[in-house]
Amino acid sequence: MTQAFDIVIVGAGMVGAALATGLGREGLSVAMIDRASAPEFTPRTAPDIRVSALSVGSERYLDSLGAWSRILDMRATPYRRLAVWDETPHPLSRLVPRRLTEVTFDAMDLGAPHLGHIVENSVTQQALWQAARGEPGVTILAGSGVASVTQDEEQATITLEDGQMLSARLVIGADGAQSRIRDMAGIGVTRDQYGQQAMVISVRYRGTVEDITWQGFYPSGPRAFLPLHSAGEAFPGESWASLVWYDSPEQLAHLKSLDDEALRAEIQSAFPEDLPLLTHIDARASFPIARQHAKHYFSGRKVLAGDAAHTINPLAGQGVNLGFQDAQSLQAMIREAVRADGDPANPHWLARYEQERRPANRRMMMTMDLFYHLFSNRIPPVHLLRNLGLGTARALPFARNRVARYAMGIDDQLPAVLKQLTERLPGLGQL
């Protein structure tokens, strides 16, 4: 027997679960498919090693889905300041010392209570699953992946690995960077692998919860501090944080080979002096980083969202925020398509979705690449240029605040100076 739905969403991560909830609220019947079950949350456990910096724009979207209050009921850490500076040792550094190049974005300057929240991915995902379960039109099918998808002029037929069969007017691929739905749709990608990799380390440190997230830039890549919540009664006077260390695969392989005590000492000496005193390492993981963009966002009755459509350098933690922007746009276009002729796969409205999201995603990809190329090198003229650029940003609060509003999802237009710079980056015209 084939179960019939308006929409089938493949991938129940943060973006897929957000789409399921939003489309369910539109009155559509939705099936959300994933091999995995919803992650569990236990308040006193160590934090998930995977965290995201959710922007104010993402918070508003999650609130509209009924998920933000659920997140706050679990745990989320607001950050009110974001600082960046250059740590590259070079004789030219004496001309522009760190105190003149450090740029701090402060919520007070924007009249906002915070710039965003650091939230564990599992917390966001669980809150969205809870919200999706509250929608009568949403069915969650966990424990089985997709074996095949066929389509005709009227509908798509989805066969699951456990033999279940579903039909839908539209299939949404929200199944990540290695999307099977994208492959099944015959949609190719452009991909650029970076020389660096990223290592994420979950740590405890001595002190209260910080309200600042920062990145110090080195020629080998940035090293970042993301504050999390208090460690509680089990570890009085301590707090959790997530550290990110970008470096060569060889260096990260060395770091992964160290025991916890040796790694803690290595981090304490290699990170900027702003890092609090670490007391414990809980978990570590590393992954390659790549820029990837689907050549098309839809084909027939299949459409892509989130990492299935694009991945970017995780330099500023913007990946999931872009995915939530995709979800909002696609939800709106599907609503208009259904109003127009009842078909959520109406190609006119799917094309509108791509026309809206592709340029916006490309702009953020180019912006992250601008920072990557500008900071990950030792070339003296570039080193001086970036220090002068940081100094200028420090001296021009209006421009600095425009950048902050763009990153927070308040403004959707990239500041003109960044737009001009990103348009001149080599190799990005193919995106």
C-alpha cells in the first residue's frame, strides 16, 4: 500500500525538520524521512560537540515555528559581543598592533539584547522534532532511508529501504552535503576543497559563562572560542565552551593523536591569551571543509535545501542560518504554488525559490572565501592590507554595524565594500 502525501522531506536534521513544521502549519500533509531517530536531551550531560551560532534572523524563524521556546527550555547561550583580530607574527605587525586591529561587534551598538545564540545542533533538532510532532499533518518516518525515487507528470513515488512506498507531489532533499536526493535528481555540483581542515573540541574552563565569541586569525587558519553554558553543580565554578582549530591535515592528525592532558596543554599554549584556563576536554572531532554549490536547486518534482544545495567555509558559523533562510523561502514559494494551481512542484515557483536563494547563498559563500583568502596566508602586502582593513573597520562603526546586521540576518543586503571585494575573488564566477 502506498501512503500519499503532499510533500515528502528526506532528511530530518535542522533544516528538514524546520521545513516539515512550517509546511505542516500551512495545512499540507508532510512525511519526514530519516534513518536516525531524534537525538535525546539530558540536562546534566556534557554538551553535543556539534554547535551552531544561530543568528537573530534564525531565532525569529524558529520562534514562528514554535521551536525557539523549546530550545530555551533546554539550553542556549546568548553572545553579546564578537571579536576578531590578527595573530600573524610578522615585522609589519609592529606598524599595526593588535589593539588597533581588533574589531569587536557589540549588541549594544545595534540596540539589540544579543548578536545571537550558541546552540547545540541536537538541541535545535530535538526542539524542531517536538514542534513537527505537534502538527497533525506531519508524519515522521524514522529508521529507514530512501532506496529510490521515480516521478511522472503528476507525482513522485518514493520507495524506502524497508519496503514502504510513499507518493508525493514534491520531494525535498534536505539530506546534507552528500545528498542522495540530489544524486537521484541528476543535479551536479561545483566543489572546491580547502587545504585546511577544522577540529572541534568540547572543553570545560574555569570561570563563569562568557558573553563573547572570538576568532584569532593565524596563517594556518583561525582559532575560535564559542561560549556554552555553566557546568552546574557537578563542576562548580566551571563552564563549557566549544573550540575550533583550523589547520593543515597533518597538524590536526598530530593533535588527534595526543591524549587529553597533552591536547589541553597544546591548546592552552597555541590559542590566544584570551582563552580561559581549561580544566577538562570532553570530546573532539575533525572534518574537511569545502565550498560546494548545486548547479541547480530543483529538477522536476525534486528540490534541494540547506547543505544539499550548498556548503560554505564554516568560518563564521553561517551554514545553518543559510539553511533556515532556504527553508523560509521554499516554504513561502510552495504556499504560493499551492494557491496558484494546487501543485507544490509548480516550476514557476520553484524557479522563484532558486532565483531568490542562489544569489544570497553565493554572496555569503564569497564573503567567507574573502576572509579565508585574506587571512590564511603569510604574504606581507596582504598581511598589511588585512590589518589596515581591520583597523578601518574598528574606526568606522557604521560600516562595522552594517556587517553585523547582515550576519545577524536583520539586513539581507551585503555591504557595498564587501560586495565589490567578493566580486573580484578568483574562481567564484562558477558558483
